[in-house]
Amino acid sequence: VKISIYFFSSFFIIYLPLTHKPAEQPQSVQEKLIAGSGNILVVDDEEYVRAMICEWLKDLGYTAFQASNGKEAVELYRSLHREINLVLLDIVMPVMGGAEVFSLLKQIRPEMKVIIFSGYELDASAQVLLDAGASAFIQKPFQMKALGAEIRKALADSGK
């Protein structure tokens, strides 16, 4: 069994042996993750964060596309915007920051759903993006269940 964990800017993969005896788990762990379908563009400058999110998305039933910075994200989005259902966008990145990327994505396709995230708390710059139409803000580190719920909510709002 492979478990991916993102914890305070560190990424761990833990391999556990399989057992045929079911483990008793707390109720919160037993709750079903919210699966879905669609194409999601993940934009983050930290490779291990992108890899973890893409793995989670795959486990939830989504197809993930990756961009390591804002400029790459805009170029990829220009070519795939009709196929992308949602963008997960880190706010703080080198080359081109999340606010500029958000603005360019919305120019290409105003109805695009974008969930913003950051290792920092919700601040004025993130609030500006929410006020401009970002679907949600998630603070890193976040859990797979929370991400899945925000994605489902954003896609439900778009009719996907």
C-alpha cells in the first residue's frame, strides 16, 4: 500500500505491507472520499507538491496536467483550455505569480473555475482573487479529502 503525505513543505511516500485483516479506523478516516471526473491543471513550482496533488487527483478519478510555473501554465492552458475543467493554482511562484496567471486564465476563458492555494494564510492578495472569481482558497498543507470536496463543489457550480 502506498501512502503519499505532504507535511510542512516535505513530501513522504510510505509503503506499508498488505494485510487481509481489516483495520479499525476512526470515523473521519472511514468517510468516503469525494471522487469525480474531469481534467485539472495543477500549477505549483514545487515538484513534490505537484506530484502529490496529481497522485491524489488520479486516485479521485481526475486527469491531471502539470505546470511548474505561471508562464508554463498559461502556455499550456492556451493550448488545452477547452479540455481543462478546473485549475489548481499556487499563489506564490517565481517567473509569474498566481495573481497574474489567474488574470490571464480568466482572459482566455472567463468562466474557468480556479481554486487557489498557498502555504500562507488567507491574506489580502488571496482575497482579491476570491473577489475576482476564484472558486476557493485552500491553505497548504491540506488533506486529500478537503481538496476533493473543494474540487467537487467548484465543478458542480460549473455544471460539470
